[in-house]
Amino acid sequence: MSNTDGSPRTTRPTPGRQAEGMAWIPSGRFTMGSDRHYPEETPAHPVDVDGFWIDPAPVTNAQFEAFVEATGYVTTAERPADPAAYPGADPALLAPASAVFTPPPYPVDLGDPYQWWSYVPGANWRHPGGPGTSLRERRDHPVTHVAYADALAYAQWAGKQLPTEAEWEYAARGGLSGSEYAWGDEFNPGGNHMANTWQGRFPHENLRLDGYDGTSPVGAFPANAYGLHDMIGNVWEWTSDWYAEHDRLAPKGPNCCGTPASRVNPAGGTESDSFEPGQAHLRIPRKTMKGGSHLCAPNYCRRYRPSARLAQPVDTSTCHLGFRCVVRPAS
């Protein structure tokens, strides 16, 4: 049996305990990245991915709470930062905190994200808006304010892994290798909102035409062809890949048969190459995050697409970043 492009399709293995409730993604080839949008997505290039299981939705607050109750785990945002990792930092800024979005009341310079982002002491997964906020009516929303180590700890507890960028993007496309979105080429087909994104002029005007201000319950929007919800919008999602530009990772030249060379199960760059350029004084490595969020808007950050990607420091948690897990068949 083969995929529509002729690449081999694996037979679905019998799922183990960890894969119960997960969606099976068959092996295949797809075009990773895009040449039509942001520079970090280029060049588009062929990638082959083996089959795997993936969570049908981001990990929810209720699921993460079960992990914390079982293990006593304390997230990065709930612990003071290590002064040695942030030389010269104001001690007040090392208190337990996380990044929270606050819309300004008027238009602001879109080149200055500090106009709408701030580190809020006491903001964490239990208190997503800071002190005084809670998970009330949000237990079925994606967990947020999780740094990379927190997502990894949950995955290990659950007997799962975090997806590579290639696995994540392949699954998000739902078998539509060249489409703009997880459901096709039209953003609002038939006038229907297919994902939780921003409508209006970011960051001061949210028209909430999709029905939500902030995160939404997982599954509130239609699944893609693989049965996966919220691969686009709602929250960004961690991947296991160290961030690197695609032009450093894409294969060079054709293979022996004259067809474009393909990367097979790629796993991103290296930790040493993932640091922010020009930030030699603050050596925090970065992972790749995917999918865009409820803060992605047409006038700012049009990253509500499978090919979209950004670098995220591993120590940083925010109110619009979560994760989901995968399980790979034993070899």
C-alpha cells in the first residue's frame, strides 16, 4: 500500500497502552516548509517520516493537573530563576513568573512586543492570567505557562515523547502536503472559522468573531483529516527539535535518480547552534515551536499554518504556548 504520492505507507501497528486514545499517522513523504511566507520557513523541501501516534489535541489543564498530583512536579514558572543563568539581572525579575499577554487600549508599535507582553509574578499553569486567576472553566483548555522541561517531564511520565518538528508539521497537514492550512487553501471556507486565531487589528482590537478571547477548549474547532484538533491556532506547541534555519537543514541537490533529495526523520539542529544571535551574554538554547496561537493575526504574525515556525528559549513559558505528545512504534 502507498500514499497518494507513491511513497510507502506502513501498516498500522497494534497500539500499546501509551498509544490508547491517540491518532495513528501513517508514514509518508511531504513538503516541509514554505517559500511563500516568512524567511524562517524557507526553503520548502521534501521530508520522509515514519508512522507514529500523536495526541489528538494539546495536553489540557486537567491532564497536566493529574500529572502534577501524581508526581508533585513543580513547573519552571513556579520556581525562582537561577541567578547564575541570568548574570546582572534585577533580582526582582528572578521571582517565579511567566509571560502574560495584556492588550493595550490603543494601536502601538508592532515592532515592540513589550507593549503587550510582560512577565507577571505568580503567573503559571494554575493561574494563567496571574494571581487571582484560576483554571475555573478552563480545565478542558490547553495547559499553558509550561517551559520545555515541563513539557518533557509530562511526556516522560506519560510514557510518551515530544514530536519532532517534521512529525508535528506532517501530522498538522493531515495528508494535504502542499496546502496553506491544516484543512486546505482557504482560511475561512464557507465563512466558517476553522481555528482559534485573532480577528481584528492586533494587539488592541480583538473582534472575537471565532467566539473566543484567549484559549479555547480543545476540540472546539474541526479536526483535520487525521482527526487532530488545534494543530493551528489556540496555542503554539513545543517540539523536540533544537531550532535551526531551514536553509541549513534542507538537503542540497538531487538524489541519484534526479529527484529532489529528501530528509528522513529529521531531528532539527544542534543545541550549540540554537542560541539567539547577538545574545552571547545570555546563552539560553532554543527549541522550535509550531502552529501559531490565538494571538496570530492577519496584520501581525500570520503563523496559523503548518509550515510556520519560531524559536523559543527553553526556559520561557507563556500564556499561549502548550504541547502535545507522540508515541513511536518500537523498532
